[in-house]
Amino acid sequence: MTRQARILLSASLFTALAHFAGAQEAPLPPPGFHHLHLNSVDPEASIAFYTKNFKTTQRAMFDGKPALKALNVWLLFNKVSSPPALQPQTAIWHYGWNVPDERAYYANYKAMGTKLLPLWTGDGDNYVYVSSDTWPGAGGTLGRTRAQLDEAKAQGIKPRGGAGFGYLGGPDGEMIEFAGNTSTEYFNHVHMYQDDPLCAVLWYQKHLNAPVRAGRGNATPPTEANCKVARAEKSWPSLEKDGMYRAPGGGVSFGGVAMNWYVRPGDTPLVSTLGHQADHIGLSVQNLDAWLAKLKAEGVTILKEPYKFADTRAFMIEGPSKEALELVEIK
């Protein structure tokens, strides 16, 4: 081989290796939202509840089992022999749909006798079923603190009416949100609790390459040094009579489905989602082996090594507040 040929070969090998290294370093694309997996004593009754109350959902089969197909995601079910646990609190709080005409949906729910959950207003024993029937939020939030409620009363601020958010009580004790006036009905979000929401933002960014939701969390991106933030004052409307903590908060989005986070409500640490009514969240990825290698290298807790899942494969990891996340390979 001539010297010139050796130089050309070396250059070609260097280019190939550089290209390979660059490909290896390129971040994996963020997962999509595949499914929410629920435990239910009667999956067929649960599916019937959802198809009755959300018009674009339909009963379907997934891996030989009854399931719910929404426009954009699956709700999968494990049949259990006794009512699934709702307490102690896990990282999954509730989940829900955006709907085209919330007021029409609300009227329909009342007519059908669907269980509606009260939203406490912070004014004694008063509650509403749609958030916009009480005082509007203040300071860019969805709620008002005690001082802000007093201010609203003093200034004669009135409810805005129209679209807001409300909640249904599901057959296994779950809370399901319906909200807004959107162009179509679709599964929109999972609302979650985190021990430290801003630290969770960093975890999901680092390990799952997740895009952060605009307007969630601090104006300045958090860092490991400042992501632990004390809870702010409670505010209303709230599913709890004594109010809820709305800050600090954060969130990410997977394939158009938001995962919105609030700080955990009490002082008791959150427990694993496994075995509770909302058992785990399923995320779709294209290269399961690459994700497994990445997450292992980063020290993420692997709850279950790869296993057969329907006609594909999956593995399960644990999130920052013990939420179980199932990564499902989609070709």
C-alpha cells in the first residue's frame, strides 16, 4: 500500500469513527405518552364509565384484555380482587381530558347522574363544581390565597363563568378532570405530586430528555443547587377543603400529554404507585436497548428488566418520587 493510500485510508477511518461517535452522542428523542395503567375491580365497568362520560373514547382490546382507547392514548387495566389502594398518597394525583364545551359536558354529567366532586372555594362550607364559578385566580395562578380571597371580596370581584375545570369521581375512587373549551376532546394530562417539583423537572430533562412545559416552574430554569423550594401558601379552589399548595410547580410534556406537578400536600413521603389505583405511566420509545443502556449508566432505578409487552418489549423504571414509568418499544 502506498503512503498516499495509507493517508486516505486513515482519513476515511477517522471520518467514520467521528461520525459514529457523533451518532452515539446525539440525544435520544424524547418518549411519547403511550398509556396510563390502572388497577380496577371491574375493568369492563370502568371502561363503560369512561365511554359514557368522554365521547371520543371507545372500548378496545390490548394484548387480549379489555382496554380504553382515547384519541391519543390508551388506558389499560389490571383486574384486581379488592378495591385498589388510594392511600397513602402516591406521585399520581389525578388525570383528565380537555373537552370542547365544558359547560355542556357539566350539564350532561348532572343529567346522567355522574358523580361530581366539589371544589371548595375557601369561603366556609361553600363549593362549586366548575372552577370558574368562584373567584378567578390571582398573580398568574389558578387559585387565590386567603389574603387574595379577602381582597377579592373587598373589591367585589366576581366569578368569570365560562370554561374552567371540574372533577368526576370514577368507579374505583379515582378523580378525573374535565376542562376547557378545546377544538376536540382528548386525554390531556396526568396531574402529579412530587417531593420537589423543580428537582423533578431536572430529573426528567436529564434522564428522559423531556421538554419542559412552558409557563411551568420558575422563570429562571432551576439548578441542582436551588431546585428544593419551600411550599408557598395554600390557595383555592381546591379539592381539599383546607386548600392546596400550588407552588412550587413544574412539568413536562410527552407527545402532547402534559405531566403537571405540584409539591406533595402533606409531610408524609410519597409511596410507590405500583399496586395503587393508578399503577404506572407508559411512555413509548423507538430504541429500547439504547434507553436501557442510557438509564443504567445514569444510575436510574430499574424496577423491571426488559420483558415481553403485547407484541413488543418494555422495561420499568422509578421516577424521582417513586412513580413507576414503563418504557414501551414502538417500531
